Amino acid sequence: MVLTEDQKALQETARRFARERLLPDYQKREKIGILDRELISEMGRLGLLGVDLPEEFGGLGADSVTTGLIAEELAYGDFNVSAVPVGISLNAAILMRHAKPEVAREWVPRMTRGEAIVAICLTEPRGGSDASNLQLRARRDGDHYVINGEKTSITFADCADAYLIFARTGQPDEGAKGVSAFFIPGDTPGISRTRFDDLGSIIIGRGSVFFDDVRIPVNHRLGDEGKGFTQVMQGFDYSRALIGLQCCGAAQASLDEAWAYAKEREAFGRPIGQFQGVSFPLSEGESHIAAVRQLCYHTLALRDAAMPHTSEAAMCKWMGPKYAFDVIHQCLLTFGHYGWSKDLPHQQRMRDVSGLEIGDGTAAVMKLIIARGRIGRAAVQY
């Protein structure tokens, strides 16, 4: 992939920020357990948030590939912090496409400045992969909707400034056809939230969000009533490719650290990197991550060319976390007994990327999407 000068400049800005500001305190931020909002604001001032958004909304009007370059570089320094720009690229695009102009004009610039975080709320207690089987209800009441129910496993649940939610406005048996999307500021009365004690990605505050007679104006509905699911879900192909690059960034950081250690650590009178039992597994890891990386950028290039990329995005989504986890695990083993210590970041990276083997679509669902692209509905058993 040949980069333009503008792409190289943005990549270098993100790379320097990731290595100087993010990487040194990656493990410290997990111990603190709270998303550093000043750090997010700093990213906004550097132009690293919403680069793909129009300039009138605070973005740079960059393409999808450029957005991917930044996501990968930031994830090299801190996998969890890189979730913020990925979320902005997804949620801001949804707002600009489906929200009322006054809502988009208020919130999207706040997101690109790093002043607001928006959480997308789809999963519910009774179903994650069965995403259209929603129970959270939105009842029309004059010029408002009244919303009741629970969303769970929500990224940024306890720290978001607003929520982009999916709720049932039709009948339960309508499936995706009866689902509408809404944008709800976080300080709206009737909202409460909890935080889970997760294995990894601590600072992003995954948890549940509860809606108890939450009233929102009709103009906070996104798109048409009953069509929110099919209209809004189209944006997930984009975020799936970006997630794949997040995973590549985290794995590359561990690979670089493992290679450096292999040159310095000596055993049997020579550097351990001279032993094929050490260098070959790392070489395989470089190969796997390079392959996933190229697939992700290919997918983003297809998006920029307005070409179909749903299957490719699904490939990015299941392969990225899977291969990143395996590669980081091998890097941990390269460090021997020292790698089994929390003093090193490999164990944290493993835990962090593993969460995306579940979140934002499991590997099984991604493979089903790929199969449907090849053989249609015959891929589904009834």
C-alpha cells in the first residue's frame, strides 16, 4: 500500500503520540481503571478524532484508509484508547446520516474535539448475537417517545455523554422491521448505569444502561420509525475493519518488544533470536499480522471506492482478534518466566484483544455473514 504525503503526516502524528503519550502508561491506566478524558481531548486537539468526518463537523475529510492508519497506530500505544476514535467514526457517521441536522451539528463537533463520548447500545440481556430480538421498548407519546428497558455489555456504559440506542417500536414478532434508533443525551432523567468487573479493557467501562420512563423528543429518532436496525447497522462494516487494525496495532507492539528481547537475551552463549525455536514463531506472527493488516486496508479501500465489502469486513473482524491473541501469546512465551509477570504488557494486551472475540459480533456470526455472501440464505439452518 502506497501512502500519500498527507497520509504519512497523519500516520506519523498518531505514531508519535502513541509511543510518547500512550505506550508508557498503558498498564498504569488499567490500574487506575478510568478513561482519561484529558487524554481524549488532547487527541482531539491533534486532529486524531473523526479524521474521516467533514471539515464543517471538525474532521479532516480524510478517507477510510487514513482512518485505519490512525486506529492502528493508536492501538500500538493503547488498545483501549484507540476504541474512542473507532467509536467516533462509527457513531458520528450514523448521526450525520440519520439524525436531525440540529442534533448532528451539536454533537458531532463535540465528539471530534474529544469533549463527548457516545456509546452505541444494541445488546440486551436475553440476546447478543440475535441482535434484532430486542425487548427494550420505545412508546410514542405525542411529540415524545417513552423508553423502558435495559441494554447490557455496552462499551463506555458508565462514562458516555450520550447513547445511540435501538428500541422496539413495532410488534415483537416483527424482528428487525420493528426496531427504531434513537439518540439520547446521558443526562436525560431516567437513565442509570452500572459497570462490569471485566477481564480486560477496564478503562472503557463496559456495563449495563437502564432506561426507566426516559422521555425524548421525536426529533431524536434516527431515520425512519421501524427501520432503524436496517438503516443504522450498515455502518458496522466500517468499524469491523477498523477493529481488525486495532488488533494488528496491539499485536505489532508485542512483536516489536519480543524481537528486541530476542536480540538482547542470551542463552547457551548466544542471543536467543539465533534459535529457530524462538525466531520462527515470531516470524509466523509477523506473517499473520501482515496478512490481516492488508485485508483490513483492502476492505477500507473497497469502502472508499463505494464497492461491496461486507464479507471482507466480517473476515477482518474474526481474524483480527483471533490472530492478535495468538501472536501476543507467543510473544509472552518468548520472554519465558518474565513474560508470566504483570510487569510486562503482553498479558494485558491478550486480555484486551480477547474481548473483541466476543464484542461487536462473535467469530461465529462473522463466519455466517461470509457464508451468506457465498451461498445466500442456504447458509442458515431452520
